[in-house]
Amino acid sequence: MTFMKTILRAIVIFLIFAGTGQIFTVKSDTADEALFWKIESESATVYLLGSIHLASDDFYPFPYHIENAFNESDYLVVEVDIAGIDQQEIVQLIAQHGHLTNGQTLGAIIPDTTFTAVKNEFAEFGINIHQFERMQPWVVAITLSQLQMMKFGYMPEYGVDLYFLSDARGEMEIIELESGAEQISIFSDLSMELQILLLEDFLYDLTLPRERIHELFDAYKRWDAGWIRDFIFESVEKHPGLQPLYEKLLDDRNVKMAEKIDSFLQNEGAYFVVVGAGHLFGDMGIVELLRNKGYEAVLP
């Protein structure tokens, strides 16, 4: 995998581990906690699966009712078809939105202690900081997040979305909820101050014990939505300064995703929708937004 594709895939991965904007302001007790839902209209069915974007090979296969729902569906819907994205498009997106401008360098815009920490973290992976000297802080933060997860044995090639994408390719139509450009703009539009705060937050997360990370993945394997939600809530509660970022990451995107899923339900067919698990929880989660539109979300 090339350097540019690694960065874009890391962006997709970040969108599950970052947390959920809706629970910055309210920890809802009304929305049920689950990772797999069924929503029906008179003419269409949507299966909604909360995913993680990297995993290990022992995650699969999924329980029969999930695999069966996928096999019975006409469409696979994902946030971004990361496996099918054009390589040249990735290069252009990162060149346009991920590089510092006006001769700036990473070492010149972040505190010395932060730069030293970044340099040391990359060195652990055999990466020279020089590769990132002209990258914006958000690119550095997201890349470090993926490297950490890979160090713990969780790989992007085993991500839930890629698992279903590989089976769907050539067999059913694949629909994207977003584009790579839209996902990149979430971060590239941030102020430099917020980008640096994001980077420093990730450096803190890199100190989490290996066991804590394994607990998150184990919770997913046992379908413990409540544990995952609490994990996310604890994370965002400790770093309130990042609230504007998380509102963009999920609240705003949840509204748009719910609108698109609503459009599926007004058409015909069966749609198997895979989104980051964080999009499902809370009063501003996709499940509750669809309920507010009059749909009934049930456990299959």
C-alpha cells in the first residue's frame, strides 16, 4: 500500500475511533444500544451495521443473521469505497488538503515538546519524521492512530467494511454515503489550533495500555454496544476542547447519512449499510434520527 493510500485509509479508520459528537452534549438514555438494526418501509429494507474499520482475521465470519442479511441484500452501502478509490485521486486530495503552505514546516508550527514526541513515535515504526515535515498536524495525528492499532495486531485489510466490500465486488451494487474529498475536508477545514490539539490528544492516546485497546476490540467481537459507547464517552469527556471536531465528525455527518438512508427507504430493494459504530448511538445517532422520521428500528 502506498503512503498516500495509507493516509486516506487512516482517515476512514479515525472516523470510528474518534468518538461521537452526539454524546458530547447528551448521553441519551432513550436510544437502544445495539450494533445491528433493521429498518423497513413499505417498499424497502435497510440493515444497518455498526463497524470498526480495522480488525483481525478472527472477527469472521459474523453471526448467521448478519451474514444472511448481507446475502439477501441488493445493495452494499459504505461510508467510502476505500478499496475502489482511485489512486491518483488520493494523491491529489492529500496534495491539495494535507500539506502545509507558504513554506511552513511541522516543527515550526507545533510546540517543541510535541514535535519531539511525534518524532519519537514515528521512530518506533522506523519512519523518518522528514516524510511528514510538510504535512498538516491532522495528517500526522491520523497516521499515528493507524500505526498504533496495527502495532497491536489490528489491520485495515481485516476491517468490517472491507470484509463486505470484497464479497460484494462484482456481485451487488456498491453505494457510497460520502466521498474521499468530503471525509478529508472534515479535517483540512479545521483551524491550525484545533489540529494541534487533535495531534496532542492522539499522542496522549498512544500511552493507553495495550490491554485497554484489546478491550475495545473484544467488546465488538461480543457485540457489546454499551461498552463501546461508554468507551467513546469516556474519551470525549476528558477532552472537551475537541468538541467542535467531534460535532463535525458525527453529528453533522449523521444527519446527512440519515437523509440518504431515508431516500433508500423511499425506493425499492434491500440495502446493507455499514457505518462506523459511533454513528449509531445517542439522540443524534442515525438510529434515533430515522426514528424521528417515523421509521421503526428493530433488532433483526
